[in-house]
Amino acid sequence: GSKRDFARFYVLETVARVPYFAYLSVLHLRETFGDRDPNLGEKMRTHYAEADNELHHLLIMESLGGNSSVIDRTLAQTMAF
């Protein structure tokens, strides 16, 4: 792929992590407030694994130079915020 392809995928992978973090945060909040649903732990493990998978994609894109431009990094972080 071209350098811009890696930058595009870097942005995509950065943004793709947001829903996993949000859902996992809500599951932790439910647990903190006393929700003892027996399936909650499994849901947390599943969504943590999915977030971890997105992290690995992001690391691959970084190693291929997808984050070499400050503009691409700023765009990705702004979109993810």
C-alpha cells in the first residue's frame, strides 16, 4: 500500500477503538454500582479483547508509518475525542 493508505488506516483504527472503550467503561460503571449480572464479566472480557485487537491493528499501522504526519495524528485524535 501507499503511505497515504497507512495513514488512512491509522486514523480508522484510532477512531475504531472508541466504541469499545465506551462500552467497557459503561460495563465497569455498572459493576461499580453493584450490578452483579453473571454475564457481565464475560461481556467485559469480550470487549476488552476486542479493544486489545484494535490496539494491535493500530500498532501495526504505526509501525508502517501511518502516524508519521502530525496532521494525521491530530486528525485521528480529534475524531476519536
